[in-house]
Amino acid sequence: MKSQLNKNIYSFKYPDSVNVGDEIQTLAAIHALKLLGLSISGYLDRDHPTLGNIECILIINGWFSISQETFPLDENITPVFSNIHISSTSLTQNKLLTKEAIAYLKNNSPIGCRDRNTEKILNSLGIDTYFNYCLTLTFNRRKKEYAVSADTIFIVDLDTFVPLPKELKNQKIEYAKHILPAKLSHDIKMNIAEGFLEMYRTRAKLVVTSRLHCALPCIAMGIPVVVLGDQNDKRLQLVEEFIPIHPYFSLDMRGEISQMDKPLWKRFLLLTYGLFKFIFYRVRYFFYYRNIAWPTTAINVEATKERILTNMKEALERL
């Protein structure tokens, strides 16, 4: 690798985020670099990535705001776009289409894309890309003894209505949420994220989730996974490179409840509509779940891991 790697390598921290999936992304960056014989020296705030006068290489993986506030980065920051996700919302809000942002991405291309939609967005802007999945898929496959002794079905960020097949109902089931309390320190949030991964690694017989950064690490670790979620969510569609996404409608009606300051007639319509959706999707799902192939064995993604790491190594060597 070239002399640029004499610089410190940084990853992201997320002071304003309560989604533990963000810290799991950073743990994945740490892990992938370790596999390449490298290490992280520090962390930059994803939403305000500045570092003073220190020169560094910044690993950019996961969701990153392409905006006038963040692009171009300071000249002392050398970006490595290894597995970036750009939401379609960035396009509709006109954040991505600044000349400065496009020029910056072109100057630092090819850009490693986490998902096909990001690749499509960047290609439409004339930016060179390559598809590189997600760094969370590089976590090591768990030890065989954990796979044998695992006895718990984890249902993650789904409500208790999820109807499991008869053969799973009487097994040990635990519910978890990848949401953190606000204003925790970076170190504490990293420890919590580590705890989630260790819990799944050592105890999960099956994971049923709506969370991308629960599903992908578990797939990497060799844990059977079922994903329930929005099949039209372009961010979540990365999962379909490996396993199906099954339709799901949550019990959560906070969107309707949050509008309770509206006139009485409008509140009535919102709640009626929410109740109709709930009944319709729950009846539909009650019959649909019988068609899910509830897995008992994990899929193998070792070839994908090697591809991601090779692409990351080549990106670093291009510096």
C-alpha cells in the first residue's frame, strides 16, 4: 500500500443518532481494517466531519449526507468511499445535485456503493462506481460451538404480534430494539453495539428483524435470519442479494397520533385510516406468514466477504 497509509485512519461517530446500527457500521469498519492489517486512530462526527489541521484517511461507509454542509470535506481529510449509501431523499431535497458535491465525488471515484440504488443515482450523475455491499457483511462467521448451543429466537424491532409457526412458538423467544437513549457517549454506544453483536453471535438460533444492521451482521456471522419490512425500501433491498424481504406492517401508529393537534374530523379520519391499515395488513399477514420458509440453517457469504475486503484494499491502494 502507498505512503498515504502513513496517515491516521478515522471512522465515524454519531453524537446525534439513537440508532445502534450506526455504531455497528463503525465496528464493521474497525473489523474490516483489522483484517487488512490496519487500525482506526480516531473518529469524526458523521454530520460535522472536521478535524482541524490533522491529516487523516476517512473510511466512509453507510449512510452519509451529501450536502453543502459536508461536501467538499476539509483538504486534510482523504476520503475512502468504501460502501456508501445515498438515499433518494437526497435527490428530492436537491442536496446531492450541487456542482461542488458532484465534482468532489468524481475526483474521489470510483465510489464503493452499498446498494444498487446508490450505484444507480451516482451513475446517473456521471460518477464512476462499483458495487461493494455493506461492511457489516465482513464480520467473522461464529464458532461452531455457538451455532450448536444457540437456543434463542430474537425478534428485533418488530412488535409482539409477529406470528411464528407452531414449531417455533414454544421455543425461547426474546424481543430487542436497536434504539439507544439519547446523549450517550461514543464509548458507551460502541459497547452497547458490541453487546448486541455478542448476544446474537453466542445465543441466536434465529433472528427475525426489520433492521438492516441487525440482518446483515447476523447473516455474516452465520445466523439464520428472516427479514420483515417494506419491500419497496431501497435501503433495505440490499438484503435481497441474499434472502427475501417479507412484507410487514407495524402496530406503531405514532405517525397518526403525532397529528392529534389537527381538527377533530381530521383526527377521526387519520385514526380510522390507521385502524383500517392495521386490520387489512394483519389479516393479510396472518395468511402470508405461512408461506415464509423459516430457516434452520445459515447461508454462506464468505465469498462476498472476500470481495468486499479486496475492493477495500484496492481503494486504499489507490490513494
